[in-house]
Amino acid sequence: NNLAKRRHVDDPTCVFCGEQESISHLFFDCVVSKLTWNLISDILGITIGSDFESVGRWWISTNRHAAHDIVSTAILWTIWPYRNAICFQGKQWRNAQELWNGAIAPCRKWKILCREKCSLELEQFIRAMERRQSELLRIAWR
């Protein structure tokens, strides 16, 4: 698929888990992605992240879910460049906590785009993410 073509390598495996990589696998089916989406779903109290459609449903539903939209966008936004840094810059995959930390930064930056209610919800989510970091399983790839 396109990922393998752009990567210019003969090994089309996921940099996180070693399975066959595809867009769907990278963002939703990989054990690392699933762990991340499951934790986010737990914190938000909703089911999100099973596939692009599940994320998209929240994006188009209403403005009442602006914080959910920012969080899901931050996750997608973080997975892609993290994967690319491993593929193209030789970054070493350590654990899911690095990915988790990476998702907090855009949430903080994008918080200023929110109205007050959304900003408060997003801050609560950020704090919950930070508390839950210690609970993340360490998934190391060597």
C-alpha cells in the first residue's frame, strides 16, 4: 500500500508491533493504537477509536463534543509523526507512554481554540491523561 511505497523499505511491518502495516492498522488495529484508544475511551466515557468512522461520527455530530474532537485529532496527529520519526529519522520505539505524552502537547496548544466549557473539559481530560500515564503498560519494541 501507500505506506510501504513512501517508506522506501522492503519491510512493510508496523514499527510499533511488527504486524503488517496499513493505515487502518497504524491508527486503530495495532496493539499500541488500541491501547491508546481504549484508555481515551475510558477517560472520556465513550467508545471512540475503533476505526476512522467511529472518530468521524464524533467530528460531525455537534459542537457539543469539541473536546472529544480535539482529543481524537491529537491522537491521530501524534501517531503519524511518531511513526515517521521511527521510519525516517531512526528514532527508537520505547513505549506507549511516549506516544501518550506526545498527545498531551497538542491538546494543551489547541485548548486556546475552545470556548470556556470545552476548555474546561479539555483540561480535565489532560489531567486525567497525566494521571493515567503511570498505568500504561510498557510496550517495548527492540
